[in-house]
Amino acid sequence: MTIQAFKDNFSQTITLAFPVMMSQLGQVLVGVADSMMVGRLGAEPLAAASLGNSIFYVVMMFGIGVSMAMTPLVAMADGKKNPRRISRLFAHGFTINMVTGFMLFLIILLASPLLYHLNQPGDVVELAIPYLAIITFSLLPFMFFQTFKQFVEGLSQTRQAMYITIVANASNVFLNWVMIYGNLGFPALGLNGAGWATLISRVLMGLMMWYYVRKSNRYKQFSLSFFPKKLSFPMVSKMLKIGVPSGFQFIFEVGAFSSAAIMMGWIGVTALAAHQIALNLASISYMMATGLAASATIRVGNQLGRNDIRTLREAGFTVFIMVAMFMSVSAFIFIVFREFLPSLYIDDAQVIQMSAVLLVIAGFFQLSDGIQVVGLGALRGMADVKIPTIVTLVAYWVIGLPGGYVLAFSFGMGEIGIWIGLLTGLSITGAMLLWRFHVLSRKLLVRRQADNLSLA
């Protein structure tokens, strides 16, 4: 790839990626605001938020993965200028996403009593159960929002979700202030107040996104309905073949960090609170990297629809370079400000000190974390999801998490050992996915060149 090609692709990619990055940042800032404001209540409410969120986000990320099937398919159809197919993809995607959201909602409600059997501190579990129940209700409006978000992003229109997310998250912070601490005459609900604020803000997000798409002239060419007039099982199958493995990719990674939170609970409240702070900070850079990954999905899917494989490779590698640059800056910030950043969450000196150590490890895995999430996004744009899913399963659950357990409890490294295991899993995943994108895209390019020669 030439320097000029990188510049051209950088310009197009950042135009797509920046709004998505801001949108993803806005979503993760809901958790950051919750953690910062709940942290002022003490270590136990913060640990309870960590425990509740560790369960909720595993399930929610599966829903996000399922909804992401819309984006590459819409991008491919847009590349082929096929509005009728795009309309059908929307209707089928909405049906799949809402059914998925309802099923995930039931799973969490039925499984939440299992928290009592995970050998966690009793006081933490008592606080976590009602908080988890409240935020679980937000899954339904969140999946409603995701349907419209993935649809418009597949059409390379990414700014709208950013604006809506900013408004919704400003509302969330305000509602946190009102409901957690009992301002403006409201009762002080503590941790549960953070849950109610999250639920209300996600309802607002869904309604605003629906209203925008319904009223905007740019979508008038599409016949958008919530449910298809006639269900196409081949289309449902195609979407699920992309969405379900994508959901499991998120589960394997986020589930590894959530399982790490459970292991932290075996060490103690301080370790669990420190894990929550370090993970919360790392999630900021991760979610912004998922914005770059979304742009990779859109650009790769669009170029695949146009059968322009050379530009597909250039676009993909441009995003890999961009995420490496961004995550290197994040690593520098985490390491240099490792003691200051945790102090924004809590006043407990022991928790701050432990969080600072974990942030150093988080700094080291920034690069591999960014590369692996962009790798998943670029390969999703090529509708390649099965092998990446196996890679994430092996890296996190066969190598990373068991390795972290052994280091933590057999070698006595405690919370540091758990995070070294996570670092190992992320590094393996990043290297494997980068290599797979290179191999697959090169095969497509060689095949395309051979076809051109045969035609000549």
C-alpha cells in the first residue's frame, strides 16, 4: 500500500469511524459515570456494580454481536445499489434483534439468583441482585436502538447515532445525580438509582433513533417495516450465521473479563473494586476501538459488494494502522497516569494502589486489544465469522483465563496473575486475526487478478 493510498483511506475511514467512536465512547461513559458516582458510596457498592455489570455486559454484548449482522449485509447491498434488499434486511434484522433481546432478558432474570452460588461476598451479592434486575430491563430498548444504529451505519451514515448517544448519556449522568444521591426531592436510591438512570437513558436512545429514521428524507427510498411481510428463512439463516458467531466472539472476550471479576471476588472486595476501576478505564479505549472496527466492517463490506479487492485490502490495513496508533496513545496514558485515574473513582488508598498496578498491565494489552477488535470487524465485513470465533474461544478460554487462574492461585500472583492471563489471550487473538485478514484478502485479490487475466 502506498502512502497516498493510506492517506486516501485514512480520510474516508476517519469520516466513518469518528462518529462511531464517539457513539461507542458515549455508551461506555454510561458505565464510567455509574462507576464514578457509585464509587463515592464506597467499595461494596462499587464491587456490586462490578459483579452485576460482569453478568449483564456478557449477555448484552452477545445481543450487540447478533445485531451487527445487519451492517456488513446492508453495506454489501448498498455497494450493489439494491434498496429493496436493504429494506428486507431491516425488517428481518428488527425481528431477529427483538426476539434476541427478549430471550436475553429472560436468561438474565432467571440466572441472577446464581450469583449467590459464585462464592462472592454476601453483602456485595445482596446489592448486586436488584441492580442487575433493573438494568436487565434496558436490554429491550437497547436492542431496538441497535437495530436502527446498525442499519444506518451499513449505509455509511454514522453521525446520527453519535448525536443521539451524547444526548442520552448526558441525561444518564443527570439522572444518576438525581437518583443515586437523592437530589431535587427524589429519594436516595444508591446503586439502584444508577440502574434506573441507565434504563431511562436507553429508552430515550431507542425513541430518538426511531424518530430520526422515520422522519429523515434520506431513508424515504426504503420501505421500512418492523416485521417482514413474508419471512425469508434463507435471509434469517444468513443473518444468524453472521450474527450468532459475532455474538459468541463478544461473549468469549467479555465473558473472560467477567469471569476474571468473579475470580477477583474470591480474592476479596478490594481486588474486585480495583478490577472494576481498571476494566472500566480500559473499556473506554476498547469501545472507541470498536468504532474503528465498525468502520472496517462498513468499508470492507462495501468494497466486497463492489468486488474491489485491492481497495478492500487497503481499507482494512489502514484501519489496523489507525487502531495501533490510537491504542499506543491509550497505553501511554494508562501507564503514566496509573495512580491519578483510579482516584477519580474512589478515595480508598488500597483500591487505588491495586488499580494502578492493573492499569500498567492494561497499558501493555492496549495494542493487541485494538488489533483483535479491528480484526473481528474487518473479517465480519467479509462475512468470515466461524474461524475468528474459534480463535477467540481458544485464546481466552483455553489459554488466557485458565492461565490467569493458575498464575493467580497456584503461583500466588493474585489479581496480577489474572490480568496477565487476559493479556496473553488478547495478544494471541490479535496476532491470529491480523494474519487471517491478510491471508483471506490476498486470496481474494489473487482470484480477482486471475479472473481479469482470463477475461483479457
